[in-house]
Amino acid sequence: MSRYLPRILIGVVVGVLLYMLMLMLVGPGLQATWTGLFGGIATAYILSNLAGNRKVAMAAGADKEKALALTPAPGKALLVVAREGFVAKLAGLNVAIDGREFAQLKSPAFTTLEIVPGAHTLTAGFGGLAGAQSKAGAYEFEAADGAVVAVRIGVAMGLVQNAFKFTPLTEPAALRSKLAGMPMVLAEAPAPQPFPS
């Protein structure tokens, strides 16, 4: 709750300022009241949805060029995770491999991670208030030695909760072209704590 309190206070301030502005423009009445109330609630809601965002390291030219080669180290496989879509594009999407978080992506952006060959589970979920409105998603896959496993994650709006859609990307030339136009987030070493469900 403590991380939401500053965002709620900002919403209250915005609501009061909008109310005062409307009083000056149109005078007292329902229009001023509703404008202030709606503006304050909308501001608090949007800022609370972004409460789970954190600062991430972006790839420089050489790191991105290396990633676009789509070549894993010997004895490894390469996981490429791309996030696209308009829904919740500013909310940071936490991605994890086998329950260990390694990156946060806004839309559009991508990241890469070298993994050991074998069976894996890629999970995705929002932090902040957006996390409570979306059910974390999972994608199970098998990675062969030397393989490139590329997955696009999209957010689909639901009636009650948002959901995540995982789409495998299999055409290397199209994948390289798509990634070249997106910002790249540097993956962190997978965190030792389990990914929250």
C-alpha cells in the first residue's frame, strides 16, 4: 500500500487542481465536480498501474548487433522475448525463465538470454496495480542445443482480467528485421527468488 500512497496523493492534487480550473472556467456546478473527481481518480489509477515499473539497462549498439546475430554460445540455446502491442504498453512486464525473473519489458521492446538446452517455462506478469488486473501467463517450450527460441508476448484485454498471449516467432529473417526496429533491454542474471504468481 505504501508504494500506492504517493500516486493516490498525486491523483488528489490533480483532482483539486482540475476542480479549481473548472470553477474559474464554468463556475460552480456538477461539471466542475465531475471533472475534478474523474481527473483525480484517472490519474491515481494510471500511476498505480505503473507502480511496478523499474529502471532497466538498455542495450548499446554493439550489444544489440550481437543479439541480432541470433547465435547462441556453444552448448547453449538463445531465448528471444519480444513485447509488442498497445494494451498496457507503459506498464513494465516482468519476464522470468523457470521462475527466475530476468528482464522487464515495456512495449515495444525485446531482450535475449542464453539458456541451457532442455525444457523451460517462460512466465510473464505485471507488477504494481496492473498485476492485480492481469493473470500471469506461462509458455512451456523445449530448447535444443544451438537453437534460437523466439517468443512474442502480447497483452489481450479481458472482461475481468487481462491475459497474455505467447506467439512463437520462427522465421529468422523476419525476426531479425522486426527486432532491428525495437529497443533492446539487457537481460539480468535470473534472480534467485521465485517469480510471483
